[in-house]
Amino acid sequence: MLKRYFAALLAIAILTVPYGLSVQAAAYSPTFHFGFKKSKNGQLPSIDEEGFKSVIEKHGSIFLGNTRSKTLYLTFDNGYENGLTSNILDTLKSKKVPAIFFVTGHYIDTQPDLLKRMIAEGHLIGNHSWSHPDMTTISDAKLTEELEKVKTAVSAVTGQKQMRYLRPPRGIFNERSLALSHKLGYTNVFWSIAYKDWDVNQQRGGQYAYDNVVRQLHPGAVLLLHSISKDNAAALGRIIDEAHRQGYEFASLDHLMAPPQLPIAPAPAK
């Protein structure tokens, strides 16, 4: 009876494992949805109680920058265009603030001119996968294909040769997806400031966006904003101004991930 019971469990497991994955990989790679304890009054946010901190750290992923510095890292998710990215780019240009835009295949196919403008104005383009799948449910080969298609297509449109940063669709990940994407040369970028801004049918005005972002400001913050949000587009300039007023500066993820520079030793006296 016991043998039949375990045999039945194994059969169910085999049937429910995503195509291309082993039973072992599925069994030992639990799925996580990124979440965090939000910052209040400038205190640092936390993922200590979320159950995945060690997995993120193990595979070089980030959700915070240097918390000893009042530096902010501005990131946008661009799954599709809602007519607002040009305004966002105008604001970033006028405020001299760098950002990274995580794009999907749909965005690449439909908005080549905006991609070219992002690069021309000094921003980075990151990988948000080609078709926005749950990357924990697809095979290693399919995950690799999803990322490579974005990298290749962005390079063809803009000339950007490197693509070092990945934002997992919907913030869903497991150890396998982090390990494989890191092996492919990506740093998975999560976030430490966010609010519900992605629902275009529940926009509440620029003041709502401003209040939600500003109340979460903290050193080393990685801000996640969705470019389809009218609230974000309306509030972005004020958010940047208030951050500057509080002594924050904005920097590129390349600045965050650059290896530390060793001091140059003085030349020996002759």
C-alpha cells in the first residue's frame, strides 16, 4: 500500500513538472513572488521575512543599492507603450537623471524609435523577457531563448552591445531561474520602492504617485515605476525635485554594479 502511495505521488509530480525540467529541479526550486517590507521615515526596507533573501544573495541579485549613500536608481518596466514614455524621457532629460527601461519583445517590435532615444539620451535598456512568461514554469532552453531574443533585437535596433540587467516578469522567480540567468550574464534587479501603479484603469492622479514614492525614499533605493501609468508621468518631475531637495542623487545601475576602484599608489620617490 505504501509503495503504491509513493508511486502515485511520483506520477503526479512528473505530470505537473513544466516541460523540460527535471523532477529534482522542480522539487528543490520553490517559486517566490518578490515582496518586501516598505521603507517608512527613511528607514531601510527589508526582505528578511520573505523567505528568499539567501536565494537572491546567492545568485547576485539586487533589490537595494549602497545603503550608506543617498543614491537612487530609477527603473521603468515597459511591457507595452501607453503614449507616456516620450513625456517621461523629456522629464529625465530636463532633470539630467539616468534610468533603465526593462523592455519586452512587444515593446521592441512596436517602439524602435523610443528605444533609440533611450540609448541616445544615455539610458540603459534591460531585459524583461520576450513574451513576459512566468520564468519558473519554462525550460532552461526556453528561458535562454526568451532572454537572448530581447538582447539580440535591442542590439539590432539601438546598437547597445551589452545587456546586463534582467527584471523577472511579475517579480516571479526561483533559484533555477536566478541561477541560469546569472550564468547567462544577467543581474536580476528587483526593487525597494514600488506601489500599485500598473493598472491603467485605477489611476488616481499625480499627487497619489508622488505621495507613494516620496514616503518610501531611502538610501540606495531601487525605484520601480511602470511607464504605462499616467500618475507616474505626471508626478515624475516633482518626485525628482523632492528627492534632490532631500539630498538624494540619481545614478545608473552601471554605477552601482561597477567594481570598486582601488586607490592608485603614489609613484616611489626617486
